Amino acid sequence: MLLPEHDFVKPATLAEGLAVLRDAPGDVRLLGGGTDVVFNMRCRLLTPDTLLSLKDLPELQGIAVLPDGSLQLGAACRLTDLVAATVLTERYPALVKAFRAVASRHVRNLATLGGNLCLDTRCWFTNQTKEWRDAKGPCLKTGKDVCHAIAGAPVCVALNNADSPPALIALEATVTLASSRGERRLGLQDFYREDGIRHTVLEPDEILTRVTIPPTTDRLVFLKETARQGMDFSYGAIAVRADGSGATASRLRIVLGSLTTAPRLLAGAAERLAVLGLGDDGLDAACATLRDELGPLTNLYSPAAYKRELARILLRKAVLELREMQA
């Protein structure tokens, strides 16, 4: 399928790219590796006037250890390079597992960190061919005030299927957003919105330039459930971070992905495990909080009842894996 007609701009510096975002007429879309954007353009989900390539910008490259021990990752780093980075495999093997969980090696050879963090949301009724969508009729995301997934839904409930955000949110990573107006920095958990259309807080004139991970010696587990490893988007994913060792922990962060419109930080479940420990009693109490913490679930790609059960199973598996880990 041919791409829609568009202009292609490849700036030499970040400043040039930001100027294009500020001054170019029409819809400008950012292009990292292009593994998702180009496919969506072929399906006519995106029809930008201009594609702005970011993958070779020098300001968005590289991995650096900062003086305070934090790790800084350039948004244009390829996922393949992050998987192979020694500093990541030594410090955060579960984060590397999350990067490796993205699609296949062929995709990771092109896909960038920033592209995965900004991955568009997905819906069974939207991510189809143009002919399929035309037969079904438009929805909230494609120009009409109706949701095919949940009748009467006030906002689009398309899913965030990115694999890397749960682990990075568990690690309390921050993102830096740049524009011609300057830079701003915020926690990755605050980067996402509960809206399948405008699913991040990224402004039209902003570029995500880097991700910063503060130093920690906490344990981290990442799990992903999918139909076919290396091919499909996730049915559900989880990242759990805990201090201590074995069944002892006083501080936890639990993040679910691919079940809701934005990655979901489960404060209630984390609190129960912190109070009761990672033994069976604490795990049962944490699982009991999930229904309320998840809230209403869509039936996108899998039934809501399956999603709730999957969330409980993922949490149990992650905690059992944490029990076997030392500090």
C-alpha cells in the first residue's frame, strides 16, 4: 500500500527540528524508526503533511552515566542498542527484558526508545485497513462522536500497548521534552493521559529528547503476556519494583501496561504488599485491590473478565519471581 503524499524533512540538529515543528504549515509528525508511523500512514490512519525525521539527531543519541549515578538514554537510541548496552544489562536486566519484548529483532533494529514511549494507542475498531474502517464507520479517533468499543464512552479508550513504559515508570524515570520555548522535565507516569487520542502531554511543538533513570539497587521484575513472542502486541504486561530481599519489602512500585489507555500505577496493591510482605497473605490482599484499582475495563482485544484475571496472574507471577531475588 502506497504512502500518502507528504514532505520529508531530515534536520541536522535538534534546533533545526524544533524550528520545523514551530514554523511548518499543516500536520507535522515525528519519525523515529518509523516501524509504527509508516505502517499507520499506509493504513491511512495518519496523513501528515510533513514527516520530521529524528533518528540521526546527535542530541538524541547515546547512553550516559551522570555524576549522581543516574542513567541518561537518548530518545533516538535504537532498542537493539539498548538491549546490548552493558551498563543496562548490569544495572537493570528487567528493563532490558522490556526492551527485548518489543516486537522482533528486525523491528528493534529500527525502533527507537522515544518512538516506543510515544507509540500510538491501538483499538480493534481503528487499527484496520481504511476499507474496513469505512465499512464500519468512523469513531472518536477517526472523526465521529461515537465509540465502537464502549457505547457512550466520553473519550477514546484505545489501549497503550508500549512495552517499555511500565518498567521505566517503576524505576521512576523522567523524560525531557524540548521545544523552541525551552525544555521541561516530568515523571514518565505524568507523560501519559487517559485519552486514546491525545494519549500523552507532548505538545505539537515538542520533541521527547531523553529519558533519565535515577540510581537504585531495588529489585525489578518485568513480565509480558502475548499470543506469539516477538510478533504481537501485549495482552498485558507488568513491572514490579521492590526494595529488600526475599519476601521482605517496605517500598514497592507496581505498574500494569497494555490493559488500559495509559500505564496504570497500582498504589493500593503496592501498599498492601509493603504492609503485609510478599508472602501469600500480602499477595492475596494485593490481588484483592486490583478490581477497584483497574476500574472499568474495555473489551478491546480481550474480554474485561480475562483482563482482570490476567492482571492478578501477572501480579502473582511477578511477586513470586521477586521472592527469589536478593537485594
